[in-house]
Amino acid sequence: MGCKLLLFDLDGTLLRSDKTISERTLAALFQCRKQGIRIGVSTSRGRQNVLSFLGALKPDVLITSGGALAEFGSRYIFQAGFSREETKQVIAAIREVCGAGCEITADTADSHYWNYKTDPKKQNPSWGDSIYTDFLDFGQESLKLCAEIFDEAQAKRLQALLPDCDCIRFSDGYWYKFTKKGITKERAIMEVCAACGIGPEDIFAFGDDYADIGMLRLCGKGIAMGNAIDEVKREADLVIGSSDEDGIAEYLEQYAPWKE
């Protein structure tokens, strides 16, 4: 078999614009699972938020917070976050460069925090039960921090101030993700490989945004969605239909990995 693990980004990939997984896609994934192929999700969303989208899928592998947390089966196999003091330092740097009113989010192992100006569920219901904090004295360990930065010069200055962080921008707005240096989706994938007894060449990875580029390069087959940004499409081995057009289901039905 050419594939032992199918690994999907969430937003813009496995999820449609309405933040659901289509029945056709679920059916195709269950067919793959019957053939012994594991199913995985690799996303920048926090763990608790992710679980609300997956329903019956119950992935074998779950990578969340941009690679800071990885699970195989029912156990954590990798976790790499900021200490309480490091979290405070990153938040202080964000506020120094971008101003005290800069919107910030933080993922912990079990919650998502946001100093939102408006209720995030009114902006996008998919964010679920975010917890309000002003971040003035945020004393928790965090897996991932994000900041909304409208000025690219500020973003570059902040990255220079935080050399021990891995920083990637999301293409659908002005949000930047900060994890510890070297903590990326591809780092988590290598931990998954060790736990599963497979190699990255045994993985078919699907994605659409900047944070997926390394994952698509690393895995045996990197597949870009039709709605992916151009940078992802250029790095991919294959471009399929969009997330709203059942691109994943169509690919799995026509080019079933177990047939390769």
C-alpha cells in the first residue's frame, strides 16, 4: 500500500466554508479506514476547539495548536509549549510592538483565550467557548499564541524580538501564529511517525495555507486543495478540487490510496 496515514489540515481543507465535513467526504474516509489506512488531522486550532468539528470521524492521529500537541490513539505523544514566564514574555513583546489594544489569543491544553473586543462567537461561531482575558497578568502555560497584526513592519519587528519562536501568518486575515522555535506541524508529524512505526513517505498530506507547506514537502505525497493559496499549490505534488467541491472525496474515490 502506498499510504498508511491520510493527514488533513482542517480549515479550508477537511472543512467546508460552513465548517462541516461533508457526508461524501466522511464516507470516503471510512472506506479508507476499512482498508487499514489511518486518518489524521493536523491543524493550528486548539485541541478542545477541534473536537467540536470532528463528530463521527474520530481520527487516529490529532495534531493541534500548529504542532505543539500531538496524539495517537488515546494518548499524548508530544507536547511542546511556552512556560508561564515565556508566555508572559511573548505577550509583553506583542503589546510593546503592536500596542496594548492588539488582539491576542492563547491555546492551553484545555482552553482557548482571547482578549476580544466583541464576542468571538458573533464573529465566527466556530470558535466555540473562548474565554475572555485582558492578558495583563496571564499566568498559564500556553501551546500557541496568536496576534492580529495589520502592519507588516510591526510583524517583522516582532519576529526579530522573538527569535525563539516559530511564526507563520494565516492567509485569510492578519493573524500570526507563534509557537516555540522548531515546533511546527512537520515536527509533530515526525513524532507521530515514531509512535505509529511509519515514515513520512507513508503519509498523504492535504492542506491549503502557509502553515501546511512544510507538511506537504515532508510527506510522501503533498496534496493542495483547489482553494489553496498559490504558494501551497506550487509546493504540492498534486492539486485537487476545493474544500467546498468535495475535492478530498473525489480524489479518494478516483485515486484510492490503497490502489497505488
